[in-house]
Amino acid sequence: MEAPMGLQSNTFRRGATYAWRRRLPAALGSRIMQISLCTNDPLIARRLGPIVTTKSYSHFDTMMTQGLSRDDARRS
């Protein structure tokens, strides 16, 4: 079972590791994207969560406006 982490609503603990999870915008298929933060330290996860969220907004915008593919978004 996943437990939400404090104020960062996109960061969850999965087993012993933290993960970031968010639903994709409807224009991109409304799927759920999940990324392991590769840490079991809650303080590090709290710092990484907002960084990944900010990066995701940039990628989603580029995917919708410039046609960046999902594979290319994963690589960057």
C-alpha cells in the first residue's frame, strides 16, 4: 500500500523506496506516470519530488506543443 508523503502530494513510499507519480494530461492520454526516486530517505524524497514535478510540467508542455514523443521525453 502506498502512503502519501506530507505536503508533496506526488511523492509516495512504495515498499522501502520513494516514488513520484502523476496522471498525464488528457491530451497525452490520461495515463499515470510513475518514477522511482531511488531513495529510502524521506528528506531526499521531499527535495526530489518538486524537482520532478517542475520537470514534468516542462516535458508535458513540450509534448503537447512541439510533438515530443514519450520515448524522447523519457530519455531527457
